[in-house]
Amino acid sequence: MLLVLVVLIVGGFAGDYFYLNSLVHRVNVANEAVRYNDTENILLVGSTSRCALAVQNKAYGLCSQGVTGVNSDVVMIVHLNFTTKRISLLSIPRDVFVPNARTTGANKIDAALYQGPSQLVSAIENDFGIPINHYIELNFDTFASVVNVLGGINMYFPMQVFDAYSGLNITHTGCQHLNGYEALQVVRARHLQIRFPGDGPNHATWPQEALSDLARIRRDHEFLRVVAAALKAKGLGNPLTDQQLATAIAPNLEVDGSFSLSDMLSLASNFAGVSIGSVPEVTMPVVLVETGSYLYQGYYYGDVEFPIGPDVTSVIDQFLEISPSTNTMNGRALPTPSHVSVSVYGGTGAPAQATATATALGQLGFDATVGGSLTPVGTRSETVVYHASNTPSSIAMAEAVIAHLSGPAVMALGPTSGGADVTVVTGSDLAVLASPTHTTTTRPTSTTTSTTAGDSTTTTTVTDPSLVHADASFSAPTPVAQPLQPWDPRSCGPNGTAGA
């Protein structure tokens, strides 16, 4: 939604076209995604880079003192439909573990930005099949500047909360006025401690919120709604306000080299009538690996999350406004199973898993063979569906396969084996679906085979029974819509009450 504000404000202030154009920073982003169905996808990234800030701030950590990490605190994709004038937003949790996070291999997706915008775009396209047409990167100053130009924003705090990392310290409840820096503390908070009834005043004893990564996303969504409401009250279209916002935002933006200000003007013209507060905001569904710091190939990665199939596939299709049989990268039909060859390797150490998976895929029409077993990368792992190239046709073959997989699963650009179009390396809690149209995931409990009848769709389960005990190390799939919790800040209502 902040992208919508950027587009409408910067793009709408056409009078200073050349001046604003000189303020926006442009970066090279290797990307060949095509537009189809009169839609466009823009990647919106919130960078943690302190070295990129024009004015260093001790509160953020100083580049000169070694705070030089570059990660993406916020990874959001904005989908624009030029025909229906509809905008929607998909958030990808920063701790999602993906095979192509870096050129060197797997990591959390927030680590991709360290190797530049092109690597992050590549990871999203190759691992999730979401085409990215443009790129916008914001930093800490962007969020703070927007709020300060608006004269601050009001947010209601139903409970006292504290975050030692972001600096957030709310000592009393109710509706409170926040300046830009204070608002940024809300946006960045993901180590929240909450004072529940009966807790003492010392925040060191307050319990810490679980699901920190996902919790911050839901608060960021609410923050954007509050900013949108404040902007509406201030008056978008007011020349003075627009100029102040545009000149505050533009210097703190990095955009891909092909995203010209004329493109922004076009977007502003097409989407000027959109009600920003009503833009749908969804979050990629994941399962959390609840075993402490995640051990992968001998290295500990801290808290991680796995994308969960078939929920992710369904959410992406709905977000892109396409059917389950459509190639997400170019809008064409996916290949039928008979046109996709698959080699299957066991990745968990369960001897029968590769054979059972290949058999189940073969029953669906895929040309599936067993490739053998690999050394497990860790005690828990996600199933990986490898495609040989980053072309839409190659990704389409992987999409045709992953649409039938249930459990932690993700695609990846990587070598395929045995001359196959796609190589599957099996992971924990894997099941093969008889139908790719599911929207929810059921955890398998035994090796079973069943069929589809009418509206009742079941699965062919290929998880080895010896792995069933591992279910406890994964959370339940997270919801696509993240409702606010009782302690979350929210909009203010009349007379200092909580907003709706």
C-alpha cells in the first residue's frame, strides 16, 4: 500500500517532473518478466541498509560502527490490474527459507538483498514463480519522512508493549500521537514483549510474542492502513501536501532502471480512484520449524519458515488472478503431466519415500522415475522441485508438479538429473495430491491411497510412516489473512477509542 502512496504522490505531482526524476535513485535489476492479462507486479522492499541513509542515525545503528548488513525487513509484492483498476498486496515473510536466496545456495529470503536487487527478484521468480515487472526499495527514512510530512499519525495501543531491538516502549494504553521515528519503531518491532494483566511494571519480566516475523507483517499492514487514512484526511491532491510528500519520498527511493517517472504517471492516472484503505493485504502461508535454530548443511540459520503446499500455490494463483492450470510467468497453459518427465530422489533418509513419490506422480500421468537417495540436509527439510532454467517454460514444468504436492515444498532453479525436465528431492511430511486445486493442507498420518469423487478431494499420501513423529516440529499452516491480536496497535476511533 505504501507503493500505492508512492505512485500516486510522486507520479501525480507532474508539475516538477524533471526535478523529481533527478531525486529518485535508479539501480540495475536483471529482469525479463513479461506483462500478461493487462497486469503488472511490483516488488516493494524495505531495506535495513544503514549505509544507504543520507543522514546517519544512532538509533538505527551506524554504518561507521560496523552496522553494515543489508537485508530486506519487508518483502511485499503489489499486483496491479489495469483492466479492473484493482490493486492487491502479498507479503512474503522475511524468514522463509528458499533454495535460491543467494547464488551460493539456500538461506532466508531476506538474505538475498545482500547480493543486490537482481538476486532477490531471481529468488522470488525461480522459487515461487511470481513474475516481477518493477522494483522499488525503501529505507528507514522513507517511512519516517512520510509520517513526519503528515504531521504524525495516531495509533491506539490496547496494551503496554516493549521492543528492545526497535526501541518501541509504550508505557500507557490508549490513542497516542507518533512522529516518524516513533512510527518506524512500530513498523520494525518483531521482538515484542507484552504486559498482560497481572504483570509488573518491569518489562524484563513480560512474555515475548511468538511468531515474531509474521506478527510484524500484520502490524505493518495495519500501519499502512493508518497512514492511508491519515493521507486521505490530509488531502491527497492538495498541491502543497503532494509536493512535500513527493520531495520527502523521492530521495529515499531506489527503483529499477526501466521504471521511469512516466511509468509512475501512467500508474497514477490508472489507479487514482483506488481506495487505498481497501486494498487487500494477504500473507504467504508457511509452517514454522519449531526446533530452535534451524540446522541446514551444518549451519544454524535461527528461526525459519517453510512455504506450505498446496496453500502457497493456491494463494499465488489467486493473487495473480489466474487459474491453477496457468503458467504464472506468462499466463499460458501449464503442460499436461504426460509432457513432463520427473526424476525423484529421496531427501530424508526414508528408503521408500522416493519410490512411493514417483509411483504416485506416475499415477497422475507424469513420466516419473526413481533417481535414488541423497544425504539429508538436516533433520527437517522442505521438498524441492528443481527446474533446469529460469525460462517460463521450464518453470511451468515445475509448477505442474508442485501443484500436486502437499507439505513444506518450494521450487528452485537448479540442475535436474537423469535427463528429466524436473527433479524432485523429497522432504518432510510430503504427500502427493490427486487434485491441484486445494486451498488447505492436511498433515499426513500414514501411507494411504485414495481417490477424488465429486467435490470431495483426497490425497495419495507418500510420507513414510516412520516420519510421522516429526509432525510436532512444524506449526500448523499460518493463515493468509493475519488478524490483529489483542495487544497490537491499531487505528484510533472517535474520542480516543480503538478504531474498527
